Amino acid sequence: MRLHTYYKTDRGQRLGGLRHKLKASRDAIHVTKGDTVRVMRGDDAGKEGKVLQVYPKTGRIKVEGLNMVKKHRKARTADEQSGIIEMPAPMHASNVMLLDSKTGKPTRVKARIDADGTKERIGVKSGAVLPRSR
């Protein structure tokens, strides 16, 4: 068997660096946990709900009461009952729009640096400040 000594120098570091770069990358998501959003695309189009969880690595969000799936759950303890439960599944963040607090209609979001240096979200249509609820 022939030993490949020239592979041992930087191959692992090069692959490891690329792997870390891919796994550590995050998508910028325009909504945060606690926001009220309206679904614009998909089976639940037109419905509104509150954002329960944000997944920055995959660019997905979980909305309360929307995109419901059935999960077959086994009882973990003797007291617990097994069965089929319904739970919300993550959907892509591009399929939802943030609801404007002033008008109650869906709006795009832009960012502005305030006079005291804090970053705030602005509704594009109404120009109203959208508070961050976390």
C-alpha cells in the first residue's frame, strides 16, 4: 500500500474551513420572534399568526396555528399517553409579510438608525415605527 504523504498537509484544514463556513452561515430574516405576520403563499395564504420561533440557519420560521402537521408521538413515561398530535411546522420566511401596527396591513420593512444610535424597523407603506417584540 502506498502512503500519500502529500495529502496530509492542508487537506483537512481546507475542507474543515469550508465546512465550518457553510454550517455557520445565517440568513437575514425580516421578522423576529413575537411578530404578527400574514402568510402570502402556500396552503395557509391569507391567514395571520404570531411567530413562535426563528431558524436563521435555514431561513425558516414557525408561526402559531399555521402549517400544521400531524406527529406520531410515543409515550416517554408511563403516565404519558401516546398518539397523534398536531404541531406547527417551519415555513420559509419569504412566504410571510409583517403586519403594520398602524394600519394592520402587510408591509415590507426597512431599517433606520435613530438619533440616539439605535436601529429601528420602519413600515415602508405607512412609515410607522414597528416595535421589536421578543
